[in-house]
Amino acid sequence: MKFLTEYRNPELVKHYLSEIEKTATRNWEIMEICGGQTHSLVKNGLLELLPERISMIHGPGCPVCVTPVSLIDKAIALMEQDVILCSFGDMVRVPGSKKSLLQAKAEGGDLRILYSPLEAINIAKNNPHKEVVFFAVGFETTAPGNALAVIHAQKLRLTNFSLLVSHVLVIPAMEAILDDKFCRINAFLGAGHVCTITGLQEYYPLAEKYKIPIVVSGFEPADLLFSILRAVTQLERGEYKVENCYKRWVKEEGNIPAKKVMNEIFEIGEQEWRGIGKIPDSGLVIREKYNTFDAAKKFSIRTQSIRTDKNCIAGDILRGNKKPFECPEFGRSCKPTNPLGAPMVSSEGACAAYFNYYS
């Protein structure tokens, strides 16, 4: 299969591993931003195959993991107000302060698990006397689809459809990580799917400001190892460039139509990240002229301040300061069947990946 089997070629993987071994003369720590990259590194055993000089740090690029507890509580509160709540399946087991969306559904809430926000439009059309809210989470990857749902709802003059938004942006998160006093990262693997939408232009100032290589990577074993090789090559040479190693999908300018629809509906605003806190200008919020589609403004939703479980170190894991096995509760009180934090729930979460493949 084109763009799949050739990037899983064992001989190519061995070649890249050998080149990394030859190139690395010092210890380097590289953060892969995307949770999908983390999952692939763990699933394919690449962390064990890499030379000891190379340490991979797992970043916060899992949208489910960084969605704040308070927003999950708001989604549950909407279900308790007799609202039809629509969501992707990976959100339904993420713990809020008291329960998850799935537990709220078991208690009688109307939760619909969908594959696309456009499905929620049809639900709103077919239930004109019920409010329908789509739980819109994710990075720049999912924002265009959610924005398109608003445009369709407006064209259909639907007044019973809205979004509960928790869209986060990659670059402000990278800056927050680099500004952390505990940061030990030498280079980044950029998130290929995000860059497919955004392009590369916003990454150049970041690489220049922090003097750090940013190598945009795909997700297959050969993709990841080639990107790691390019990052190590830059580090050994004292370079700090933005390099595109996912050219089959990522273009310099990104996906222009997707960016256009995203920027029509959303604007940049402050966003809270689970385990990290509030980061200025790190999220997308609905523009004022589309306020009627903003569930946070349409409904009166109040939630109490949240205390996270004191035994959960999800924040340290999301910031790249610790690995899942450094948590004393990992595999004990915290398992996918009973998660203390979101990284153990999501299929892209670092804790779930370690549990599934190392336990």
C-alpha cells in the first residue's frame, strides 16, 4: 500500500537506526509533540532500538489529554440540562471531577458518539425542539471540520445547534514547554497532521527564537527514525532549522481552504490546558459574530474549581518532565479501566501506550 508499507520497511528502519548511531556523539533529548507519534514509537518498539544517547520526551500533543476537567464538567452539566451532547468516541471515558461523559450517559444523559461534527447537524435538523451541542476539541487538525459545521448550521438556519469548544494550538504549547525552568529538550519532532493544515511558516520564528531544531515528522517507523536522524544531524552541526520530513502531506503554505474556514469561525484566545494551566493566546474561540453557536455563552454553565487527584502526575507527563513509569500509581490504581488522568484514557496518551505495550 503506497505511503504505508514502504515506511515500515525493516531494512530502511535498520539503515536509519545505524545512521543515528553513527551521527550521535552526545546525549540528546528530543520531544515528539504529537500523541500519535508517541503511540507509534512505543507500539513499534523504537524507544528500545534507538541508541542510548537519544532520549525521546513525550509531549502534550494529545487533544483528549489536554482538554481541561472543567470543560468535561460543563459538557456533563449540559447533558443534565436535557441537551443532546455529541462527541467523538475518544472523549467519553475521560474523567471529569466526579464522572465521565460515559458515566453521565449511564445515568440517563443523552450522549451521541459521532465520527464527524456534520453528523450533529443532521441530529439538530431531526430534533428541532432539542438543543444539540457538539463537543469540539482538538488541535488545528480538527478545527476546520468544526468550523464547517457552524457554516452549515448557519446556512440551514438552525438555532438549536452549538459548539462547546476546547481547541488548542501547538506553537504556544511548545513555547510554554521551552520557557519551563525544568525544560531539557534539545529538538522537536513537529506534528505532521497539524502542519498539514497550518503549513510551516509559523515555526520559523520559534526555531530562531529558541535556537532549536524543529523537524516535521510523519507517524510510521521510517518516518520517525528519519526525522530523528535529521534532528540529531542538526544538533551535531549546531544548526536550528525547520525541516519538513513529511513532504508527501505537508506543504509550506499548509491547507489554505481549511485555514480560511477555520479563521472565519474562530479567533485566537486564552485556553486552559489540562495539567499545564492557562496559556495566553493558545486556543481558538468562536468569533463574536457567531456567538449564537457558542454553547459556553448560549447556556448558563457554572462549575466549581477543580482539584486534581494528588496522586496523578499527568501534568508532569504532558510537559515532558516525567515518563509514565515514574508515576507511583501507574499500573496500580491508574489503569485504562480506572484512569486517574487523561493520558491513561486516550489511545494517543503516553500512559495508555506504555500500559498497553510495556505492562
